[in-house]
Amino acid sequence: MDSINKIKSITLWIFVIPFFAINACLILITQFHGLFDQEHVILNTIPYIDGGTSISRTARVFPTYLIFKPAMFLTSYLLVKYWIYNKNIILSFDPGNKNIKKILIFGIGSAVLLTVHSIFLGIKFDYDLYKLFRRVVMLLFIVSEVIAQTYLVITLYKIKNKIIDKINFKFLKLKRILVTTLIIVAIIAIPIISMPGNKFLKHALEWDYFVAVISFYLLTFFMWKKQS
């Protein structure tokens, strides 16, 4: 099917582009201090482990936002295409599927929220309401992504007998494990995030969770078999 080949052609990029962007920003701001005002400089850190900085702090200043923002805009566009292609595939095997609207709403919604977050990143307003708005947008992006991914995995399992010759089933199992883990971690993390303090733990959780979310698309690349 054409939609399957199209999904394979974009899912690798949905993982690679944001992964490269956040780590390129991290390397620049921790290793090339001469490019930044001293107030923005960050000392050596591996935030995935020590939580030494947040993603937004590495990406919201010049020149790192010149990498981060275009990368997120492109990722958002690819996400929209991805969820539309999934709709086409599911409907071709199960025309009456009831999860399609939910998958599209949360999937495309997450892409829109990522765009909104990227637009406002780096814009300074000294208002608590504005800071809360940015946090809420990012939280909603994560929640929408996980919900969309969950509905998609559930739907693929329901039609697995119809698509078994088109997928590597072990990667669908890995996607189920990943989504389940994301949900469990999110439930555990809510009290941690909502309480003051624990800054370094929150930062480490942010980096690791974001990479886990986009890893869903890397698994998608390997799950679908190329169609002749």
C-alpha cells in the first residue's frame, strides 16, 4: 500500500529531526560558550542522567533556537502527515473503525501544540500566567501524543490478523510495551512534577520522556514492511 510506504519514509525523520535538534542545542550551549551571552552559558552536563538543564533552556536562546524551532515546525508537519496516513491504512482494513476520530484529534492536536510551543519558546514575558501557559501547552502536547499512540496501538492490535503479513509483529509488541511504560511513568511523575523542588529529577525526566515519546516513531519505521 502506498500509505505504508509513505509512513516508512517519514517516521524515521520524525525521530531523527527532533532527536538531533535537542542534542545539537545541548552540545552548542555546553561546549561552544563563545556563541552565547554569559548568562545563558551552561556547564558540562548529561541531562538524561543528572538533569543539569531543561530542554527549553538549551533551545530558547540565540543561536540554538535557529536549530530547534525549524526542526519542531518540520516535525509538526510530518506528524500531521503521519496521522493522516495511519487513518488511510486503518480504514482500508477496517472501514467502520471507531477510533479513527480520536486518533486524528489527539495526533494532529499534538502536532499543533508542538508548533504553538515552538512559536512561544524564547519569547520573554514576565508574567506568571504566560509561564503557566507555556508549561500547559507542553504538557498537553505530551498527553495528546501518548493518547494518540495508545489508541493507534489498540487499533492495530484489533486488526492485527488483517495486517499480519504487512508488519513485523515484534515491533508492534515493542510499541505496546513503550506506550504502557509511558502511561505508567506519567502517572507516577504527576505528583513529582506538581510539587516544588526536585528540579534535577524533573529535568532528567523531561529529556528521557521526550526521547521515549519520539522513539515510538522509530519503532513504526521498523514495524511496517516495505510494500512493492
